[in-house]
Amino acid sequence: MLSRHVQTIGNLLKRVKQVHVAQLRCLNVHFCLWYSTVSTSIELPRKLNKSERKPVVKSFNELKREARVKKKERQKVHEIILKPPENGLLVEHLIPIAHEVYAARCEVLSSVSRLVNYTAIYKCSLCGEVHVGHPPHKIRTCDVRGSPSSKEHSWVNGGIEHVLPLVESFHLYDRIGRAVSHNEMLEVDRIPAIVELCIQAGFDIPEYPTRRRSSPVYCVAGRVIDFEKRFPKEISPGENIDAHGFWYKKKRLDVNINSMSMQSDNIQAIAVSGMKAWEKMRAGTSKLMEKYAVQTCGYCPEVQVGPKGHRVRNCQAFKHQMRDGQHAWQEATFNDLAPPVYVYHIRDQQPRKPLVNELKRYYGMLPAVVELFAQSGAPVEKNYASMMREDVVIPEMDEENLDCMEQITYMLLASTRGQKTRIPRRTAALLPAISDLQNSIAAVIAGIYLGGDEWMIVNFVSELFPCNC
């Protein structure tokens, strides 16, 4: 009985709010919603707990099925035909894509390094949340150990590393050779994972030599046979090359990027070219990962580019003692190579005021690098439209406060039956500030439960808000 009355009261309150907001805006409308919380937005991936594993690309049942098939194939004494890149050769049609991805990554780094000088980047010193633009938001989502009771963020200045987190991988001289052992962890160089993927796909960097085979390897009964190693040619491409210790004689790739920076001072042009380079890097990396395997740990951010993960025991994630510090390797995605840092999206027509906690359900989100380009004048791609929530109109604070009337009315109806109700903190804070008119409406609508008729309430509302509807 109570739920039926609450539904009726909710419909009346919706009608009252529409007419009241229309009069506040000096407009005459026919009972239409000024804003809607129903949107086509997609749910962003939630933060995983320390004990949770990353979602796998393939199901565990499918992985077990493939493992059983491979085990049966190894038991048969016959040659297993391998295709590139499993046989050590390059995939010819992916070599230009590797060059494009490397060039796009350099352009993205150059664009972001220029734009961070014009757009403020903030980072919470407690929880690590990032905000792009000035002023930082006031949404109370800092819920970590040591955070204040109000859950407000402690903002400090951030940089390019907070917009584009760097994920490194061990550089492999021979991608189908043995995995990096624990004793070699300080000898083998670590480079950005996307750069390592481009090198294995055919992009040559003198500072990072890699083995290029002219003849494929063969797999017989599960054993890999390399005829180039057993019967080397007179001119070997890997001769006199040390496969370890590159770090002491080369420069970091991310240190000197000024040579690749654009000379133009047009911020919008830099943002547009950076956005195009970002999309090109995403699309190209996804194509490379369809052929070239990349592994990631299911519990920590560690990534290894290659057909198998390394054997370095440096995992400190959930229950690493049971794995002796070894990683739980699984198939990686693009988000593992370039982790997206989601920030609140600031619209163009929105005034430069901080985002408030009361209206956080109306705000959209974007990756930090995309939001940086968008605030600098670059158009956002259509695939981000559902995340931006542009179809949701952000209401004013007086419109948002009217939603509390539904909760207050339910409280009044429940109190007539002697029931105890829990009032949300935001509604309880607004109780002293309710106007006499709203109190009168709540009291009269609560009279429905006490025996009043609905037509009396409608007449009362129409007298309070006369409108040609």
C-alpha cells in the first residue's frame, strides 16, 4: 500500500518540479524533462581490489582446451608447421605498421610535453587521482588509508607521467629464445613496452639490436630446432653483438624528445595532431598484438612482450608468496601497454568552475590524454561519445535540490505508519533550508496517505503553479 502511494507521489512531484523549473526559467513548456539521468553511457572498468585478478581475454576453459590440444600434438613425433611470427620470421604486412606506431608514439609524447605547459595537471597526493584543467574538482572520492574524513583530495601539481604512465618490458635479443631468468634481471635492458613491440614487429633501432632470421625455425615433437644456430652461415647478423647490458651505453628514449617536437605555437593544431597520433597508435598497436603475443601479470602491472613471460620473481601482488614471487601471466590488451587514466570531462560550454560533488552523476569521463587534447581544442572521436555523456544536461544546483523532495515525502509517509527511515546525508543537510512552499507541498502530498483524494492535490498544485499546459 505504501509503495503504491509513493509511486503516485513521485509522479506528482515530477510534474511539480517540471512546472516550477519552467517558471524559474521564464519559459512555457508542455511538461518535458529538462534533464535526464538516463543515458547511453557505458560503464567504465572499475578499480580491482588487491585480491582480484584482471579479466582474461580468453576464458580459462578455452585456455585449458588449447593446452590439451597442444599436449597431444607434442606427443606425436612429427613436424608442427609454424607460421610467422612463431617461426622467428617477421610478418611482412605489419612492418610498415610498426614504423607508424613508433612515429605516432613519438608524436604523442611531443604533443603532450608541449600541452602540459598550457593546461594544468593535478594529482592527489593520497590516492593518486588525476584531474586535467584548472581548477581541480571538489568531488569527494578519496577513500584510502590516511585520507581525511571528508574524502576530499589533496591536490598537487602533476606532469606528463600522470597523463601517460610508462610501462616497461625486458628487451629480447631473440624473441623465441629462452625467457629472462631471475639472475639476469639487472643485465637485460628494460624499454617501453610499445617500443619493444615495434622492434619485434620489424622496426630497427641501433641502440636495441635484435636477431632477424632469414630461415624459419622448426618444431618437432614440441622441440624447437634452429638450423641457423646449429649450422651458422659465413656472415651471421648476430655476430659480435652482446645481448645484455645495453643500458650503460645508450640514452633513454623518453629523455630527448625535443628533436621530434613541433615548431608550431598553435596549441589547437598541436592538440589535433596529437589526437590523430593517439588514435593511430591505438589502432596500430591493436593490429600488432593480434599477431605478436604480449603477456601481462594478472595481479600486477608487469608486462612482457613476447610469446612467453619472463621468470623474474619480482611480483609483490596478492599472494605472491604462494607463487614464490613469480607472475601469473595471461594475454595482455592495449590497456596493459598504455593504462588509461580516467579523469572527469569538462565541457566547452561549462564555465570554469570546479566540479561539485552533488552533481557528480551527471559528469562524463575520458582518458587523461584525450581530455588534455580536448581541452586544447581537438575534436573528440565518436567512440568516446558514450563516455563523455554529452546527452545528459548538467542541471543547476536549485534543480538538483528538488530531487530531495521525493526522499522527504517518503520519510513523511513512513513516519505516519511508525516506520523508521534512513535519510541520506545530502538530504539531511538540506532539511533546514527547505522553503515554506516546499514544506506545504510535502505536507499536503503526505495527506494522500491520511485519506486525501488525488484530485485535491492536483487542484492545490495547479493553484500554486498556474500554467497554460
